[in-house]
Amino acid sequence: MILIAGGTGCLGSLVANRLHRRGVPVRVLSRGLAPHPGALDAGVQLVRADVRDPTSLLAPMEGVDLVVSAVQGFMGPGGVTPQSVDRDGNTHLVEAAERVGADIVMVSVIGASPGSPMELMRAKYAAEQRLRSSGSAWTILRPEAYAETWIRLLEQTAGTSHRPLVFGRGDNLIAWVSVVDVAALVERAVLDASLRGRVLEISGPEPVTLTRLAEMVMTQHGWTGRPRHVPRPMLHAMANTVGLLKPEMALQARAALAMDEVPTTHDTELRDEFPDLPCTPVSDVVASL
């Protein structure tokens, strides 16, 4: 039995369905949020639990051979945070897996480190360290920023103006990766025990700036004009002052500042090792809107 935490999200539901269609028994954790209609195949077992509550994980872990963590607390619903989900929630999952002797495949993020300016990166790094020190066999996957997530965000910020908001300069090249590509890699990591003890980083084949991505979204929708930009001084103000009243706004502002200047990874090593993995250009993701 494969247990997927975060299995009602975009990545987790893709992984659940891919494994289920191979005939692998799959159990998906949900903290009470229903998946989008049709997101999960019939036959995928859905159980209620919250990674923030370790006692809720006891019953779902029965009979589990491997745990997939696809959780994320960045811009999640219900007031979740990177600390409560990506750090503490993952810690609870690791401890629960240890108790039943299950392997773990953890989806982290490229750039996870203790000194990152982004809370998400620091929380993911802490979870990775807890996993490495556990008694479970593990595989860590580090994807670049999801193309689908940021395309959806650009569409939402466009509003009735049809001009998406770009936070900061938006001129940093980012190798956006499709969630479809990541789901295929997670599936491989689940089924291939020879990948235990490895950290696998995956990025997309077409690095583009956030400004260029916004322009591509506008072209696809037939919108005219140019994207709007939130100046960096305003982002600093959001992070340091407005964020005192709205912490989620401060979180997003700090993330935007980091993405605007931190170099990102475009590494073909994984693609060379696994040439059969899907390799979706971000332009194809935009074209599928």
C-alpha cells in the first residue's frame, strides 16, 4: 500500500492516479478538503488525516509500505504555513513511517537550504534533514517552481485588467517545470527501490523570466498591453510592515523578492539519466490553457 500525503493537490492526485492505473493500491490523505471533481480515479482510497496532527496519522499508516509526501504549506488554504506543514507536518510523516517500517519519497524543492531567504526553502531543508536522520529508506525529489502554479497565479492577478501582476523586476531566468514531469519522476521513485538514498533534482527544459511567462499567458488569452509590475521597494514594505498585520502577504512578498534575484537551476543531468521522462516546455503548458 502506498500512502500519499498531499494527494488531493495537483501533484499528489496525478501521482495517485498514475500508480492506481498500474494496479498499485493507493491511499490518499485529506484533511477534510474534497479533491476537485474527477481529480482522483475511482478506487483510490481517501482517508481523513492532517499531517499537522500526528495522532491522526496512526490509523492511515496501517499496512503502508511506502509514504509519498507531496504536501506544501505555501499559499495553501486553511491558514497553513511552511513551518506547520513542510517542516512539522513532514516530521510527523517521517516519524509515522518509521513506526511501521515504511520507505519515504519526499517532494522537496530546488534551493532547499537553512540559509535561504524563503521560509519554504528553510522548512523543506529541515524536513530533508529529519528524513536523512531517520531509520527509513528514502528518496528526496527537488523540483523547480511548478509552471502550472505560477501560470494560474498570473491569470488570477490579471483580473479584469487582463494584465498579470509580476512581483519585482521579473527578469530572473527560471526553469519552470511541469507538474506532469514531476509526477512521472515521483512514480519512478516509488517503484524503483534502487533510487533510495538519492536526491533527484528536476527542472524544465525552457528557462524564461517571470515577465516573459506573463507575456506568454497574455498572448495565449488574447490579452493586450503589458504585464503590471510591483516594484521591489513595495515588496520590501509588504514584507516588513504590512506583513505584521497579514503574515501571508509578508510570506509571498519575501518569496517574490527571492525569486527575483536568486539564481535558479537548469540541470540536464537527470534528463540524461532518465531520457524517457516527460520533458514539457513551459510554452506547451501555456498553450494547454
